[in-house]
Amino acid sequence: MYVPTKIFFTKGVGRHKEYLTSFELALRSAGVEICNLVTVSSIFPTNCKRITKEEGLKELSPGQITFAVMARNSTNEPNRLIAASIGVALPADSNQYGYLSEHHPFGETEKVAGEYAEDLAATMLATTLGVEFNPDTDWSERENIYKMSGKIVRSFNITQSAEGDKNGLWTTVLSLGILLP
């Protein structure tokens, strides 16, 4: 059984006339272009330690199969605002799992996209932990309820946004949670 023990977060943006090359350049910007990425769903493993991007990059080898939670978005429409965000919600008890969420909107600022992704992750964790809340209240109010419950210790997001290239080149943004053994 493989359960990651470490995670780091990174993000990037790439621009090129070719769609695939813009993705490659976004991976380079994020520092993970040497990996064979396998996307996974959104569980933050129990007892998983968050490490810095710099620490994590040192553990990667060319061609390595690397598990990642990835949010990705692309456009070739000039000036179109795009974002890719990962929200993270961690339980107070590290023996319980947390959640990561992916959000890839058009027309949202980095702040709006990040808060939305963070809200998604925290709401998924809150429902798992049995935290009572009103889903119709805004994120800042629910965030306080989640944290005051004592069951959710922390939430955050990593978000990359960009405007589509003014000359119509493909622009790709991505945010990643890289899971390591």
C-alpha cells in the first residue's frame, strides 16, 4: 500500500503558440516538468507533512512517476482571465484525512478563485467531520464556524491566474499538490 508522507505545493504559467507547449512551459514554471504526473483525487493523507517547494523539488528525479492533485486551465482568447486553484482543508487531528479541491474558472481573480477552492475543501471536510453549518452563508462566516468547531485547524489555497496572451498565444495556468513517499 502506498500512502504519501509528504506534500508540497507549486504553481506556474506558460505561454506558447501550441497548446501542449504552453502546458509544458507551465510545468517548467512550476518546477515539475521532469516528472511523469499522475493526477489523483482530493484526499490529504493522514499524518502527511507539508514541505516547502524547494525541499520537494530536491526529491524529484527525471522520469519519476509522481502523484499530483492538479488544477489546470488554458485559453488562447486575448485578455481572457483564467485561474487554476487548489484549496486545502486540514483537520485538527492529524490522524484524520483532509481534503484538497481543484477549481479552474474563467473570469475570476486569483483572490476569488482561491477563496472558492478553499471553501470547497473546507466544506467537504466539515461535512465529513459532522460540523454543523448553513451552506447559504458566505465563506468568511463559514470559515469562522469551521475553525471555531475545533475540528478544522487550517485551510489555505494555492492559486495561479493569468490573462490570455494579447496576441492569441495559448496561456496555461496550473496549481499542483505534489504527493511524495
